[in-house]
Amino acid sequence: MDRKLAVMLALAIGALVIGPASIAQQDDTPIKEAIDAMHDALTDGNAEALGALISDSGFVGLVPGDAGSQCFDKEALVTALAGQAQDMTVEFADTEVTLYWMVALATTTINIPDAGMNLDMVTVLMREGGEWKFVLLSVMFTNPQPLEEAVAEAVAGMSTLPASLLEGDFGPLELALHDEAFVMAFVDPGYEVRWTNSKEQLIEILKGVKDMVTIEDTHFDAEETMMGQDVAVVRGTWVLDITDLGETKSDMTGFAIKTDDGWKIVGLVGGPQG
């Protein structure tokens, strides 16, 4: 998608578009500092500090519970964790960050040595007002040997996005997206930030793209799937081939939670490869 088209779509739909005045911000130190601050806020049960770290524009939290993973918005997560200081040592380690200019994807290992437990945390941050803010947080006990059927179902949901663009049928994508909890923080190949906290807005954006360009081919190639208790994180490559513009490849990671109606996508993040 070229820059002119991206701007036209954003103005028409009302999505957030930020022009790349500088793409030099590739230092992951501020993201790691934000994750360290998240550790302190969570272990201290400091609701004020936790709230300051989370975006006001939209947030989805996936946290394991007794009856499976639960989905929280910002207010619900801050309220649930307020005053819940940990009486055991909780360590954040091995944080790895992938930067897409104004969007960051980070993976962190959570160690609780006194309980002999290890969890995986995957977070998405977006730069707002000069600061990195959390827009998605997923914590899970990762299953090292997930059921193939569950993995296939989670990946199938991700494939509905490129399929909708190729075929012009947005019904399967609408069913694959969560009705209430959803955020997308995606940097397109023209380095425009595509942000929305509404599945309806995402579908309208994609419909606008479908109407304005001819798509030769597009598909999602899943490369890694992390499965937890009713939660999945799927990482892969989104290939998009548009007539006269050529083929682009972007990293795309999807976050999904299992509901009574099947797997539902609650988050999409990514950006240009390389």
C-alpha cells in the first residue's frame, strides 16, 4: 500500500495514522525499562503505577485463572490487581524485543522460584505522547506439546484476515474477531501506524483497501504458535501482493482466547520484515 493510499484510507475511516518523521527510533532500552516498571507495579500491587503504564486508547489483558484464561480491559485489570502485592519472589528474565518503529512486541519469561513455576509473557507496546504504553499483555503457562487440533484452529482464525481481502468476503473474519475485546497495532510497509480498538473499524479499513486496489495474492504463513490455558499467540508472515505495487512481507502476530463460540482474536500486531 503506498503512502497516498494509506493516508486516504485513514482519513476516510478515522483510524490513527502517524507519518514517519523519523524511523531512527530502534533502541529497545525504553521498552525493557517499561517491562521492568510493569514488573514492579505487578509485584507491589501498585494500581496507580500499573494504570500509568497502560494505554488509555485501548488495552487487552489475557491472564490465567482457575477456570481458564480471562480477558481484561484496563480498568478491570488494574482493579483486580490493586493491592495484590506478591509475597513470593517474581522474576522477569530473557526479554526479547521486536521493534516496528512506533510499535513493539516483547516476550519475557516470568520465573517464580519459590513455587517452581515458569510462565511466558508476551506484550505489545505503542509509543504515545513520547512514552511507550502497553496495549496488550498476555501471560500463559505454555503447553510444550499442544494438541494439533487446537493449534490448527488458532492458526485458521489468523488466516481469515488475508482471505477476506483476497475473496472480498468479510464474514469469516468478523466471526474470528472477538466482539468486545480487540486491539490492532500494525505498521504497514509504508511505515504508517494502523491502530484501532474496534473490530468493526478494522473490517471497514480492509473493505476500503479491497475497493481501491487489485490484490493478486495474500496469505498468512504461521511459523510459531504458543498455546496456554485457553489462550494462543500465533506468529508468522503476512504476504500481500498488490497489482502495480508488488509483493510485501510483514511480521504478524495474533492473540486469541478460546470462548464458548470457539477461538476469538483479541489482538493483532506486526510490521515490515527486515
